[in-house]
Amino acid sequence: MAAKEFKCTVCGYVHKGDKAPDVCPLCQAPASKFEPVKKELNTNGNVYTVVYAAVMVIIVAFLLVFVSDSLKESQQANVIQDTYKQILYSLNIREIGDVSATYNSTIEGDYLLNSNGSLKKNDGEFCTSYKTEFKNGRLHVFKAVVNGETKYVIPVNGLGLWGDIWGYVALNEDCKTVYGTYFSHASETPGLGGEVAQQYVQERFIGKKVHNGSDITLTVVKFGQAKNDESKVDGMTGATITSNGVNSMLRTVLEAYKPFILSNSNK
């Protein structure tokens, strides 16, 4: 155990030991004139700096984990609400008050596609991202009823110029034509490829033919080249790569859904 220090208040002599001396050896002051020396923490030392930083890192990390866990449920709820909105947007329902109520009254069910083109009810949790689902062969179809008419919504995902693009394509009941679309992106250029998220671009797909009876024909072309073609859609001005990305996304995903699309068209 380190020895204690006692300081003479008369002459300043410092004594080390378990107690103050009976008499100061320098000025002969009695023990009553000695006071315990309080050792102050050296805040300028390296040890203090390292320990202080370590403690602060631990405290901040703990707080971040606590806040993250506390907000996780509400964050997930917000993501689900946003996904509901995107699906409804593809059905041309954009003025939405109560999102959950509108979704539940519009979407009859979330289905998975069988290899023969039939649908089975999805008994799993509601997804908010369909990229991995598509890669794993879990092809979702949302069955909706809008103004008394059946519509089918297909999630789509692909790559643009700078990152992921995704969205939903709503088909009429016979799956021959597009009823509506919604697209979004992670990092496309504002004013160019980023326009894919704008309603005026998405409305270009409405009424376009999806297939010719055997092949998927819905195609995104360079702006101005669609003209009056029943299956071609003008891409974004000055955004060829993003337009090509949307075209590739649609062709790839719709090709995987072709058994369902063609079987509905032949009913």
C-alpha cells in the first residue's frame, strides 16, 4: 500500500507515512499543523487520455445499441408502411390517408408463384425488399381489387447507372397490359436517371402491352423512339444507362413470371 503524505502548513514540508509526525523536523510545528495531501488526477497524462477515451467509447456504444433497439420496432413499421405506399402507387392510388387501411382494403393477398404459373398464399412474413426473394426463386404476386376490377402487382428489381433500382408493375387481370407502375432508386443522377422515380415517367407504361402471346415484349427504349408502338416505352431523356437498366429489370423479372402472365392471358 502506498504511503500517505502529510504537508506542514507552516513550512511546506511533506512527510510520508501512515500518520503525520509529532513534530515537523524543519520548523518544529506540532502534528496539528499537518494536513493530508490530496493527490489530484493527472489529466494531461497519456494514461488518463487512453482511459477516458475508452470509457467514452463504451458509453456511446451502449447508448447507440440501446437507442437502436428501442427504435427498431417503429423503424420496421415505417419501412412496411413505405412498402405499402409503393405497391399502392403502382395501382395509381397516390392520394392516401390511412396507408394500412387503404392497403388492406385494396390488396386481397400476397401470393407466391408456382412453377406452373399458379399462385399459392404466402404464409411467411411481409417482405419490404424483393431482391433476395427473387434470387431465391420466391416470386411474389400481390392480388388487388381496384374499382371492382382485379389487378396483379409484381415486384421488380435491377441495376441503374450508380446502384439499385426497384419498383412494382401492376397488370390488368388478363396480364396483357400494364395498369400502372412505381419505380425508385438508390443513387441515380437527379434530373436524369433519377427521373425514373417521377410519376410522369411511370405513367408512360400505362396501357402498354406486356407480351405478344408467347414472348415478353414490354421494352424501354431511348427517349423519342417509342412513338406509337404498343409495347415500347420512352426512357428518360439523357439517361440511357438508367433507361437500359429499367428495360433489363423488366425483361428479366417479367420473363420469370411468364408462366403466370401467359396462363392468365389464356383464360
